[in-house]
Amino acid sequence: MRPLFEWLMPLLAWSVVIWRAPSAFTTPANRALWAAFTAGAIGLSTRPPRIARFLESVTGVGDVTMLIKHLAIVVAASCLLDYVHAIHKRPGQERAARLRLFLTGTVMAVLTGLFVFVLPHDYAGGYGIDAHFGHPGVQLYLGVLSTVYAASSLQATVLFWSNRRNVPPGLLRVGVTCLAAATANGVLYTLYRIYFVLREGDSTILDADGDPVPPTDPISELLPAISVVLLVLGVSIPPTRALVRYFLDQYALWRLHPLWADLVTAVPHVVLGTPTSRVRDLFTFGDRSLDVAHRAFAIRDAILVLRDDTPAKEPASGAPATVHDEDPARTQARWLRLSVQRRARNLPAPALPTTLDRTTGGRTPREEVAWLLTIAIAYQPVRNTGTAGSPHRRCGRGGRGYQVP
């Protein structure tokens, strides 16, 4: 279990650091969050034995990895607090940020001083301190670290949790909840470590070489891993929301394209924006929501133009028969196909089936897109056959599942 955490957690943290590096140059909040993950990744990277031995050989200090890890924890906690204050948008943030920076620097200087002048350095490695839990200097050192980390985590938890009220329901709120859970777990970990240190005392077992054996305490290993995973989820879920929205919009554009292409050919003046091919749509990146809206508006406007172009209420020759138990989307699709074919011959659109008089589409833009997707899915087989098809075939409502996160 320990080797898994020693390598997996740093890789996970560094992947987030690399992924969010471009956003570090956008806003102070993003910069603080990126700095928090960078500090956390540095601290986690001291755990693998190979890296620890390398740092010890470079610095000549046998337990330097312990100091690096703890300083990184202080910086990460401070930066995460800067982030939550930035998104919470409380007044007087600049003054509070300067104060936190001063306190962070002071705590780092105090820990470094205690490490150099007070702590025993009998053993190499980041776990050498474990053999001296009862030492007054060790208890003072860990007391300073635990107090700062617990206070920062507790304040961040309160701010993250209270900020949930300002976030709309959905994946974004889930992300903020994960961040609140991560910092709350940090408080729990600190309290457990205090209990663990008081319980263990100087009872650490030494191996055959006289080095301390790291205590195999699953809770001490699991709680930090949980915090890292929750933090990664918290910052990953909102971008995932945007990614899911992008793919749903791409799906909508792909499905709507055949119906849209036929209708704007029949009614060209309803086109919004620059027409593109179906394949080129797949290689257009960025937010596609506006393109989906434009396409839906064009289809809706073309349908309205075709309805206005219909003759009197009597069924025209070739108009689709009314089947009372037929899916309205399929009826609409068959009527649109006939309308496009008649327009191509400079003929008016056929009379509108009576069942479509009750079809109003969606009440919101999202519902309208979902309804048009249903029509587009029903239109595809009708278009492929080249005719209006049989009125007795039914089509499933495949577009009803379209959602915008």
C-alpha cells in the first residue's frame, strides 16, 4: 500500500499541475490554486525513497526531505486559502493576502529554525522524526505545523462550504463540495496525527541497520490520499462539465445537420452564421453552444416559413396521412421531407397534418433543441429513402436525452 501512495499521489498531483499551468496566468484565484497544487506535488514527491536519497545526497542533510515536505504543506495550505478567499470575494482581500503571506513566511522560518537547531538528526529519511515523538523539540515542531495546517484547513472548509450557496446546482457545486470535503479531511488528518503522536511516543521500531521503521498505520496513509483525490476531483469536475457540454453540442450539430442542410436549401434566408459541412463541424473546437442555438433557430424559422407557405387546410396531394397514434416527431419529419421536395419543384408546401397543430416544440431553448433533435433523428431514415416513407413506422425519441450541463 505504501509504495502505491508514494508514487501514485505525486503523479496525480503533478498531472494537475501540468494540466492547469496555462490557467495560472489568467486570474489571481487560478494562480493561487495552481501554486497550491505545485507545493503539494513537491511535498508528495519527497516520499519515494529514490527521490529522498537523491535530495539527501545533494544537500548533505539526512532528513532534509522531512523539512521540504512540511514547508510544502504550509505553502499549499496558504495558497489554497488564498484561492478560496479569491473566489469568495470578501472585502479587504489584498490586505488579508499580504497578512497570510507574512504569516506563511514566518511559520516557514520558525520550522526551519526548529529543524536546524532543535530537532534531533539521528536518522536519515523523512521518517527519522518518528523515533523521537516524545522529544520536546519534536513536539514543538509538530505543534507549530499542526496548528497552522489545522487552522488553514478549517477556515478553507468553512469558506468552501459557505460558497456552495453562491454556486448553481450541478457539477460546479459538486466540485466546490469536493474541495470543502478535502479541506475538512485535512482537519481530520491533523487531529488524528496529534492523537497518533501522543499514542506512539518514542516506540518506533528500528530495523537491523538501526534506522527507524516507518509506522504502518493505514489511517495516516489513507487520509492524505483522500484529500489529494478530493482536491483533484474538485478542480476537475467543472472543466469536465465544459467538456461534456462540448461533446453534447457536437452530437447535436451532427444530428441536426441533415435536416438543417435541407431546410436552409429550401428556405435560404433563415441561415444564421456561415454554413459549414457536417465533417468540418467535428473539427471545430471551442464553445459550440452558440452554433447549436443558431442551427436550432434556423430550423425553427424554416419550419415556420414552410407552414406559412402551406395552402388551405384541405390535405394537399401527396401530404402525409394523419395517424392518430403516430409519433408527432415522425409526422413532422415526413411533412418536412415532402415540403423540401415540393420546394425544389417550386411548389407550395403540403398542407400541415392536423396532429401537428398541437406540436409547440420546447418551452425553453434547451427543450427546443431536444425537440428538434427528435425530429432530426426521425428525419434521417425518411431522407435516406428519398420519399416521405410509410406513415405507420414509428421513431423513438432519441433527442429527448439532450442536456446542457
